[in-house]
Amino acid sequence: MNENSLVCVNKNSEVQNNELFVKGEFLNDPTFKLGSDEYFGSKPEYFEQTKVYHETDEEEEDVDIEADFKKDTLELLQASIENNVDPETVSMELNGLRLSYHATFSECIGNCMPVLLGEIKKKGVSLSNIQNILNHWSPLIKSITKSGSDELSLIGEIEKFCTEETEFRNSFHIFLQLLFKQEILKAESILDWAAEAEENDTEVNKKFLELTAKFIEFLKQTLEEDEDEEEEDEEEEDNDDDS
């Protein structure tokens, strides 16, 4: 055998089991040969291109799955709104879709919130319209908001909506307060949003921070009071243990 060549042989060969062999990259063909300079890195273009092709196929498949999930979610919501389906029933059906597509809760938020916020837009800008629709759909929103990152995704969708629909810009703080009252948003997530918004020095962010200033201050005070109470409770427990 030529010293400068490697031969792809059957699965039981030492070459086939070598860690340099990547399963799926080459055909199991005994007649296929690569020069050692081509195999060990002198000419990596073949391997890089092959890998890119594989990644591209996977990315396209992911895009197709995301598009299908979004389409099915929109159809579910639109049919539910038209037929006045109970939000808790919609939540269960949506969760089944999410599991079948292996989707995240943040993806659910990104698909659902534009539809629900669009319903508010149809009704017009008013406290009662915002409150009524958020209250009605709160079981669904709560079912897809499971973590701090989900809560930030939810705030992000509201921020995007209020930015694009300029008539709702003065209502941004109302959305946050209602969702906090419904125990969908936690104080920590709202404060995280505020800290990030302060770093993004845009006119819209300044506007939203101005609107939420009193609410943010209230949340900070509430958290401080909670921390003080926890410390007092811990001290009392320690004293009880010592006595």
C-alpha cells in the first residue's frame, strides 16, 4: 500500500474505527482513497464544505419546522377567537402543538402575543379594552410564561407592539402593571427589563422608562421589604435554634 494514502475499508478495520473518521462523512467504499496530505488537514476545503452542506440542510429543516409551528399556532388562535373557545382549552391544545414540534415557551410567546395584542388594537386604545383582553387570555399567557427568560420575551413582545403601534406608546406601563397583577410577570423580570432599557439609549426606551418610573420604584421597594422580612425570619429561626 502506498504510504501516502489511506484506504476506506470495512467497518471492522482499524482505519474505520480511527477517531479521525466522522460517521456519515464518507461512503464505505474500499476503492475510495485519500492522500494523507488531503486527509490530515493540508487541504481542509472538502471537509469544511461537506460540513457546511450538512449544517445548511439542518438549518433549512429548522426554519421549516418553525414556520409550520407558527402557522398551526396562528390557525389555532384565530379559530379559537372566532368560536369563542375557552382560553384554558386553547392552552391545552397549544401545549400539545408545542410538544409535537419540540418548540420552546418563548416561541409560543412570539407566535401568540402578536395575535392577542392585535385583538386589543382592533378594540382601540383604552384601559378597559387592554384590561378585558389581558384578563380573558391570562390563562393562556400564564401557561406559556414559565421562566424569567419567558417573561422577558413577553415584555419584549409588548415593547415591540407599543413601539410599532404608536397610539399604544402611552399605555406600555399599563400592560406591565396588569400582567404583574395577574402574577404572570415577576418584579425581578420587570427590573431586568428596565436595567437593559437604560443601556439602550433610544427615544422610545426613554419614553417607556419614564412611564414605568413610579412602578419600577414601587417594585424596588417591595423587593427590599421582602428581603428585610426574610432576614428577620431567618434571625428568629436562628434564635429559636439557639434557645
